[in-house]
Amino acid sequence: MMMNEKIRILVVDDDESIRRYIAKLLVQSGYDVTTVSNGKDAVNELRTGQDISLAILDILMPEMDGLETLNEMRKITGDLPILMLSALGQTNIIVKAMKAGATDYLVKPFEEEELDLAITKSLEKRKLLTEISNLKKQLRVDELRGEFIYNSPKMQRVKDLVDQVADTDVSVLIEGESGTGKELVARALHYGSALKDKPFVKVNCAALPHDLLESELFGYERGAFTGAYKAKAGKFELANNGTIFLDEIGEMDLSIQSKLLQVLQEGTFSRLGGKQDVKVNVRVIAATNKDLRKEVDAGTFREDIYYRLNVVNITIPPLSERKEDIIYLFEYFMDAYNEKYGKSVKVDKEMLYPLCLSYPWPGNVRELKNQVKRLVILGDVKDLIQYLRDGGSHAPLEKQVRENRQEVLEVTANENEVLPLKIAAKEAAVKAERDMILKALRGTNWNKKRAAYLLQISYKALLYKIKECGIEK
């Protein structure tokens, strides 16, 4: 185990020998430990404002049992990791405890390594949830102001570059695949600059045909074309003294590019049908999912504009090249959308996360975000699992509904016989362990030292397990 400064663990068990045993292990591992013998004292420890990082709580206790204690502790703190201790055969109680908000459980007797792993997992989960909660408080999914979240060195480099050039007037070209977050970076550049209180105007160059795009960018005078009943200012005028973001600039027609060059060089342009130049002071940020250098070589994008825009280049790596961000973003979006839609959807991380990490995410962060939103709205984890396994395709919703109905009919017929897989696996493991201990004892004619040697555990551990499993000669 590793040293753990300033982490206090509350141990709640009516058995003094168990309390001493767990406390000894925890103190040796560097934890601060507080022990109490009953549920009421445990609740009082929390109510007095003690700085507890994790609680280890026995299920079977006199007067106030573990379940009642768990419920009372959850009323005081909703995010404290609570590790339940149970004996063999307490499956139904464990199920109730997990539903009531227990973080994890251990079945007695347990090895030191099992306790260490359970504590580490619980504390890591709390740390991640705390980080997500803090991010949520800071961001509130406020993507419109350019805050973006990440956990990878590659995105840290992007963030460092954004911070370096944000408060300047240089043009920036943002490159990256569709869905990587180019607009988010553009907004971060704007809101990190002195122009943050000025307009930020976005134009999607791929969304409009070139004739409409020209009037959208530069505006028009009354009578400039059929239907122009009154003059209209273009996006460059609306962005005056602020920032204009030209998204997918690689789709801009050559005829419009010449007019754009004039704005970049001189800060002037004329409206469609206009006779006078309009002067603007605008910072230009452009983004593309194309290789503009190749577009220049092919003659579809002007070289002079390319160099005017590409004063600073920010390239956003695809999500598949920054896998450290996948689970971080997944957890963040899950938390955000659960809050937004008033849901409490949870997932089996051990099953889902490996699939998330192995899936290539061709749609990048946008695809991940949309799939998490779908998951929260539909509440169907298996739908996302199938999506990832099928390479990014969903079954029609009508088919899913039919399958879900059929599954409900099949499951409810024997509902009482179904156990959570984790609990079923633990029960099977404990039973197999008990059988193996019996086999070793009988094979050595109940020579416990010899049996401990064969089982590769300490003599003391074997005695503990014999007692807890109720094994008698």
C-alpha cells in the first residue's frame, strides 16, 4: 500500500477484533483512522463535521444496523465513499446497500490486498467526481464562452497555445477533424482576449451557397438583387471591433475569397450593390477540417489568404489520438446531462469503458457528447454498448423498444433469481475459496500449517478464513 497523508477513514464495526485488525492495516498504510462500535456514533462523527474521506461500515450490528446507518450517513453527505462489510450469504442485504448508495463492498474474510484495492478505487472515484463537480461549477457546460475540458498532454499543449495568443490581434487558423472542438477553441481565443466584451460572430462557410454566403458576410444595399427590399448589414459589420469566426473556410468559393483578402489586407469591403467602402476593425479566426495547403496546391484556395490567416496555427488532435480525454469527457457529459434532464442514469464502467476506449470515435468529441446525451435521455446503456460494438450504428428505436419489452417479459418471470453480476461472481468466488480450503484441510488430515502452505496464504489468514467460513472438522 502507498502512504496517504491527511486521508481519514472511519471504521464502523461492533466486533472489536475486526476494528483493531482493519485499523492496524490502515495505520500501517499511512491513513488516519477513527473507529466506532455502532451506527449512532458513526453518524455523530459525520454530524460533528469530522473530515472523513471514506467510511468502512459493517452490515450486521446491534440496534442500528449497517443499512440504517448507511441511510443516515447519506442524509448528511451524498458523496462520501462508503465501503460495506458483509459475511457470506448476505447477498440480499448487499443488494439493498448498493441501491441505497454504498460505493462498494467486501465479503469477510478478505485479504489485505482486497481491502487496499477497494479503498483505492473508492477514493479515486470520489476524486474524479469532485473534479467533475468543480468543473461543472466553473463551466456549467458553458461552451459558448470557450471553456473546454481535457485530461491529455496534447490538449494541454493546445490550451497553452490558446493562452499565449488569445490576447493579441493576430489571425489564427484552427485545423482539425470535424467534431474535435474547433469552435470551442475559437471562443476561447475570443473570451481570453481584450475583445471578450465585444461581439463574437460565427459564420459557417459550408452552410450556404456562395451567392448567399457573400451577402451574409458583406451585407447588401436595397435593390442589390430581387427581394432586397431594404439594406442589411453583413457579419463583418456586426463583428466590428470584435471577432469573426469563419468556420469551414475551405468551402469558401474563390470569387468570395478575393473580397475576403481585401478585408484582411485593408479592413474594408463594399456591400453587394454598394458604391462606398465600409471600414471595419475585426479579428479573424478561421477553422477548417481540410488540408488547406493541399487546397492551395490544387488551386481551390488562395495562397495569399492562406498565409494571411495562418499567422498562428492551432491543430486539434482527433479524440482517437488523446484517449486520456475519452473517459474524462464521458464522465463530465454524463454528469452534466443527468443534471440537465433530471436523470440519474448510471453505467457499468467495467463493461462500458473498455468499449469506449477501443472505439475510434470518428465524430470525435461531438459524437461522444451526442451519444452520452442519447444515453441519458433514453436510459438504455445496452443501446450504447451495441452502438460501440457495431462500429457506430444504432438499431431503429422501434426495434429497441420491442427488444426491451421482450426482455422485461423474460426477466420478470424469474426476477427474484437474478443477481447483479458482481455479487454473483463474488458469491461464487467465496464458495470456491471455501471448497478449496476444505480440500486442503482434508488432504493434509487437517494439518493447518501444511494446508496454509499449499494454499499459499499465511497461517493466521487461514485461521481467520476457517472461522469466518464456519468450517469445522
